[in-house]
Amino acid sequence: MNLEFFIGDVEKILDPLYIGRVKVRVYGDHTLDTEILPTDDLPWATVLNDIHSHSTTGKGQTPLGLRIGSKVVGFYLDAAKQRPVVLGAIAGKDDVNTLAINYTEPGVGYIPDPENEEDPIPDVTLEHPSLTERKAARLNENDEVIQVATPIADKKDIEIFGDIVGTVPEIINEAWSQPEIPYMAEYPDNHIYESTTGHLFEFDDTIDISDPILPISKQRIHLRHTIGTGIEIHPTGVRVDTTVADAYDIIDGNHYAHIKSNESITINGALKILVNTNKETGNDYTIQVDDGGNVNVQVDDGQINLVTGGDGNDINLYSSGDINMRAKQDINMRALGNVNEDIEGNQTTQVTGNIDIDAARIDMN
């Protein structure tokens, strides 16, 4: 079989069979006059897929990278030139007239080529729009890095009968911010896939070898939705997850997390945790702090409420040491049943005001 090769421009990509075919206007075989030969009258060209695609089974990669205007090379399967096959696309850039209106737009800007004034070259000093947006997301309206608040607690002494019997330690945490974007990609080491609407996937293999003795890794992985949600893995292994809307994690099994250092969570709204929705015995909510750590609960301007529902469910407090309480105002207790006290030591009561005891009967022994 003597194959005849061709070069042409893609004019239609909406294949009614959804198998990736395109219509190509072939140089030398088809007139450029679309009134004489409309696009719809061009034969469908089959795209030759690579070995990563199953082709006839619909598995693997979809052959949908070509766009209207892509220049392709291929061959005919028949002498009548009605069964074209596209081998691949020819690398290039858009026409100069199209680029002339985009010189100042980030990511698609071009500058004149000193060796060929009619054929501009890309301006590598301009940032891709996604990089510009990621940098801007770290800043507030004053171009300052956004600092996320963390808990801060003053030292509080618990004083009873003039003696300090307990202390809540001071907690000072520094605010944190999203780390700086580590982008330093160099052609041809950044391998990128960008979809038609701007979804990005980057495998950046860039290594700064300006000092060959001490090379610096700039290797990254970046996955980004065009709206801004994405994941970036930095050269040091740091991972930054950004979600610009809601996030849902649905796990049918167990969830295990191991944090070898500290965790800081800042929530601008409310936090709700619901445990034991299956109503199974033993689905407890357990907090355990190992040796040497404290549990500190602070409400800056609100209440702490402990409520048990149902009937006859207890609130139990057990301390291996003292239980210390101090209130700036009143301490009020009401029991619909009995109040029992078992004191193995002494009991001391100091009252600066009056003591009023009302009872149907008072027994003192």
C-alpha cells in the first residue's frame, strides 16, 4: 500500500459518534473557499491513538486534544482520499494577527523577535493567569499576606480561701499563613496539561543548577480547577490544599490520621460533631491526653453547656487530685433528688454574709 501523506487545518471537532474524529481541510486537496467546500462536506478523519488508549473499548485517554485551528499531519487509507487518518499535530503558535491584541494579557503575551519582526516569541517574564491568581489569594486588600488567627489564652489562677489552688497556663500561638508559591519552572522541565477552559495539571521537574555543586530542587506537582480549587505539592514535600467552595469527605470505612507534630484549626463559623448516628452501643466520643498534657477549654464570651439527654444519664467527674472551682458570681445547684456528701477529711466553710438553711427537719449529730 502506497500511503499518501497530507497536512491540513482542523475545522470541526464535534464528532456525532463521540470517537474523536475531526474534519480537516487538507492543503492542496481541498479549496480554502468554504462556500465552494463547506466544513460539513469535508470527510471525517480518524485520529490515530497511542498505545495508552484502548480505542475501540472506550478506555484509556480520550483523543480530544485537537482544537479548531490545529495543524495536523496524516495519511489517506484510500485512493479516493475519503478516509483520512490523523497521525498527530504540528507544534506551533497562533497566528500573529490573533496575538497582536493579547500582548499585555498575562500568560499569552508575546514580544517581537529581534531576528524576525513578523513572528513574535513568547514573553517568558509574564506569569500564567493561574499563578497570578494563586499569589493574589495569599494577600488581603492591602497586599499583605493573610494571617490566620490561632487560639490565645491568658494565664488564670484559681484562688480559693485566699490561696492559689490551681492555674490555667498561658497559651500563645503565632498566626499562620499559606506558604509562598514555590513556582520556578523552566522550559522544558515543566510538563503541563491545560484543558480548553483552564484546568491545569503540572509535573514540574525543574532543578536550579546555577550552583552545580549545590543544586536546588524546584520540583512540584500542581492540580488546579479553573475556578481556583486545587492541590500543590512543594519541593520540600509541603502540600497546600485550597478549596474555594465546600468540601466533602465521605468514608465508608474507618478513618485514621497520624500527626507527628502539632495541629492548628481555625474555624470562622461553627463546629458540630455528631457521634453514634448508628445507635450502636460503644460508639463513644473519647478524648485522651497522654502524660504531661492538659485539656484547656476557653470561651471568650459565651457559655459552656454540658447536657445529657434521655432519662437517668449521669455526668461523672473523677479527679486523682483536687477539684477546684471559682465563680465571679453565684454558684447555683438544684437537685430534684437527694444531695449526698461523703467527706473523709475536714470541711471548712467561710461565709462573709449570712447562712440560711430551710428544711422540714434538720438532724445534726
